Amino acid sequence: MIKKILFPTDFSVTAQNAFRHCLLLADKYDADIEILHVIFPEYEALDLPVMAAQATKEKAEAARSVMKTFVEASLAQVQAAHQLAAVPNIKPDIEIGTPGKIICDTARRNNADLIVMGTKGEHNVLERVFGSVTTAVISNAPCNVWVVPEEALFEKIDIIAYATDLMEADPYHIWEVGKILEPFSPIIHCVHVNVNGSVEGAIDFASLGSFFEHHAPSLQINFHPLSGKSVIQALEEFVDTYDVDLLAMYAPRHNWIERAFRKSHTRHMALETHVPLLIIKK
Ligand code: ATP
Ligand code: MN
């Protein structure tokens, strides 16, 4: 059950778009939102600690008022376009420290069920596609993370692709994904990209279909063993062909997702999806 959503914001346009998604998700799940801005402590430019403390305090005060405007503007936009069941409970939070770490710590401390955040389409620095904060949160979050690309519109969540490597294609995990997304009653396409051409893996994966037909007939779930040169390429094609609204991925500990998003010089490989991603951490 998703009852508490943590929404970290840097007040960018990207975050503004992500917050509209967050409001609609909160509405769907009937969840509360904690909106968090993290400010770096001020110390380098100022040599007197007492002045640094004062500067940080002023930053925090400014952030509080920007946050208020940010929330009001997004709420007005969402309410103009959508019928919300109720205005979700929104609790503001300003913290001081390193954003990636503070976001994960806050989620852990407050038992957040989901982190929703934005990401820019392209990052040139160090071949990263995700920004530094998103990457840190994806790696260390204690809960699932819903990542909203800047161009992603919130329309419908009817068609889900759940990308899994074979070791994680455990029926329990798949069932869990179905549970998380149940309020949307989506069609779930489970995809596994077979890059080494092994036939047994593909057969095992496809056979999960009959397992679900027997054990969870209410889930609308299909299995697609894909083959291709790269996982990313195959996933992108699938997202386009099947008109996918949300791409879910299982990444509890290991960083295959982070790897998948790293762009290589020679091969243009980073996933450049315009659909939101749901990163399953547990
Ligand atoms: P970079 O900072 O690496 O140049 P970026 O700013 O485009 O890249 P991120 O920093 O990863 O990308 O920002 C993506 C999302 O992370 C934002 O939309 C917001 O949700 C969150 N975020 C970033 N900075 C902060 C912050 N200081 N406090 C709270 N949330 C933040
Ligand atoms: Mn940033």
C-alpha cells in the first residue's frame, strides 16, 4: 500500500512536472505527500561559522517561501485539468546537507512508501543520463522510486512494461508489481531481454505465463521473451511498439539499472525514455 510519498524538489521545471505526476499519484493512492528541499550548508564562501549559519538559515527561509509557491502553482494546474478526489495532505520539509543522502535518509526515517522525482532528458556531464541526485537516490533508496522524465505527460497508466533479468523474474516479485499498480488495473507486459541467445532462459520465462494464469487469473499479465543486441535497445523498441505508459524495473541492490543508463561513447546506448520509470527496490 502506498500511503506516504516523499517528493524531493529542486524547484526546477523538471521537478514541477514531476510534482504534477506526484499529485495525481497521491490522489489515486489516497496518500500523503512530504515535499522536501535539501539545501547545501553554506561554509566555503564565508569564513566565520556564525555568518555561515546565518546564511544557511536565510537560504532555508527563502526555500520555504519558494516551496509554498511551487506547491500552489502545481496544485492549481492539476486541479484545472483533472478532477481530484481530494486535495492531498502536503507536508513541507527543508533539510540541510547532501541531497541524495538526505532524501534517502528522510525516506527511511519517515517510512516513505514511494519517492517520486524528476529527471532531465539528457545529461552531458560524465555521460550521465540521469542527474547526480536521481542516480544517488536510485542506488540507495529504501523504497520504490518513481522517476518522471521532463517530457512525460500524465495521461493514463494502462499499459506497463516490467523489465526483469531472469534471476529476479520470481513470480512473487511480479505479483508484487501487480499489487503496487493495482489501482490502475493495467495490462502488465513482463519482458526479459535475452542478450546471449540462451534458449532455456527464454522458455523458463515464457512458462511463467501459465503459472499466472493458474494462480492469479485476475492479473492481466503477459510474458515476452525478447532478444536483441542490447537490453536498452530492446526495451526502447518495446515501449514504442506496445505504447507503454510506465516502465517498471526491479533493482533491489545491484546497479544494473544505473549501468543501463550510462551512455557509452561508441554505442549510443542510454535509455532515453519519455515514459515514467518505476524502480522497484524491495
Ligand atoms: P545535476 O544536479 O547532476 O547537474 P539535475 O539537477 O538535472 O542534474 P538532479 O540533480 O538529479 O538532476 O535532479 C533531479 C531531481 O532530483 C529533481 O527533479 C528533484 O526531484 C531532485 N533534487 C535535485 N536536487 C535536489 C535538492 N537540492 N533537494 C531536493 N530534491 C532535489
Ligand atoms: Mn541537480
